[in-house]
Amino acid sequence: MTSLNEKYQLRQVINAAGRLTILGVSTPSEPVINQITEGLKHYFEMDDLIEKTGDHIAGLLDTESAVVVSCASAGIAQSVAAVICQDNGERLLNPYSEASIPREIILPKGHNVNFGAPVETMITLGGGKVVEAGFANECSATQIANKISQQTAAILYIKSHHTVQKSMLTVAEAAHVAHAHNLPLIVDAAAEEDLTFYYQQGADLVIYSGAKAIEGPTSGLVIGKQPYVDWVKRQRYGIGRAMKIGKEGILGLTLAIENYLQKTKETGAEMVAKMTPFIEKLNGIAGVSAKVVWDSANRDIARTEITFDERLIGKNTFDILAQLRQGTIAIYFREYKADEGKIEVDIRSVTSAQLDTIIVEIKRVLSV
């Protein structure tokens, strides 16, 4: 049988970068794939499916309400539109109207990042206007509070490795400020692994990617307080229509969440054990040094950091990475520190055989 790679002339990929959108994020388990397939074979009343699966997920997570959306980015846009439009039918039809209604979304300056698309674009898509608080390297509860006005619709907090980590207020502190001013707190926790922590910290809406830590199909999850989630659900008759999710995605994510909550997760210590022989082999290559590093957003994720001695090798790291992507097998790494001659290997989606292939390919590229 012809493989998809052969049929469409696609290169094979080794994903040592982690669960990234540009590489298809993750690979769901067979039970999830089977539920997706089964869902495709049947008709459902979509409003009923959305409500019932949302209730089921809320029960699993012990939250007031939940709804499946098409992706985490859509979750941001629809959550912003929700707090602006609320249950107003006219606003639902036109969240961008010139009407003088609260539409400012306060965001720590260090959280106004590009995660593959700008956070600000998602806010604008939902009809919001960004108001930055604090500085690029710090934001306190007081600095958030100082930006609140009659035009404020919500506070948004981005929990991500893309954002500034130091000198930032916590989610609980942001929730305290929001609630003291009768405002909702929206938390984008797209790649986070704990599906209840931020809700328990006081967030009114929390957004997750269904395809990252949960390893479901392309989808998103919004959980939170009943009135706010209800407003998000209403957006399927507004801007959410342009970002709707199909029955298969809803059913696939619902089962993926069930499985995720029962699954024994790979620990950072187990990742270290898996990568130790890999690191030893890397340290045997001239001009290469490797060591264990830990996730910058404080998740229990261990990675291999590879440093290239560019003077000894005679190539810069960006050229090395380009050649590794352009081989017979395209190999992708985390490249955030490539300008320092460093890359990271996320081994969660990499087999031991693929780690050996990475060694072979690094040796090949460095010898050319």
C-alpha cells in the first residue's frame, strides 16, 4: 500500500521540536482515531452534541462548564468576543461595531507575543483592543489594576514558554485583580498539562489546545464559569461560525480528555533516562556538546540541549539546522536559542531509532 508520504511526495519528518502546529502538533492514540472515524459515520444535532459533550467534559474536570472549539487560537478570539458581546444579540452579529461598549483587553506587555500568529491578532479578531500593562520584563498586579477603566472588558493572561517568565504576576494574582473590579480573567494555557489548575486559581475562562498535551485531534477546549462559557458557546452563531469544529473533532477530543485524565504521564526523570545514551553519543562528536535542560515554563519536561562550537565546526548553527531540515528525512528541533549556537531536542515524540538517525544526520552535516 502506498504511504501518504509516497502518494503526495511528502518528506518524512522527525519531530524533535515538540508539539508544534507547523508539524501537525501530535499523533492521537488508536482509540481516539477510532472514535473520530465512528463519529464521521453518523449524523448528530450539532447543538445537542456541543452541549452534551461540554457537560461531559465539565463533569470530568469538575468545572462549571466547558465547550470544544476548533483550536486554542479560536478559543482566544471567541472568548474575547464573548466578554464583549455577552448575551447581546446585536453585538453578536457585529462585535466590531462602533458602539461605545467595553472592548479593552488588558494584557501584560511581556505576554503580547507571537506564538505562530500574534496574540494581538486573535484579540482583534474577537473585537477587542489590546491595552498593555507593565513592561516587557515585568508586570505586577498593581500595574494591571492601573490600566483598568470603564472600557475594560477582561484581563488576559498567556501561560506559555513564549512569554516572559520572570517578574510576572501569577494567575491567582491576576484573578484577584479581575474579580475586585468585577471583570473576567481569561487564561490561554494552550500547551499546559494541568487541565484544572488555572480554573482553580480563579480564572473565569481557560483555553487549551486539544492537540498538544491532550494529544487529541486539531481542536481546542474552553472551560470555566457558566455565564462566560455560555457566551463563548453563543459565538458559534457569530464569529465562531467561521472557525467551527466538526463532529469528529468534538468526539475525538472528548475521548482524548477521558484518556488523558487516566493516563500515566511520562515524567521528566523518565525523559532524562531515555535521552542519556543519546547525550553520551552527541558528546562524542567533535564540536558538539550536549546536556539535560528543563522546560522554561516550569513544566515537568526534560530536553537535550545541543551546543555547536561554530568556530571548530566552521558552520553557523542556522546553516546546520537548514541542512538537517533539507535531508531525505526532515529533522526539526527547538530553535529558540540558535543565535547562541544552541538548540533543544524534545524527545516526547521521538523513538530511540529516530534518536540514532539524528546522530547519524548530525555527523553527516558536520562532515560536509
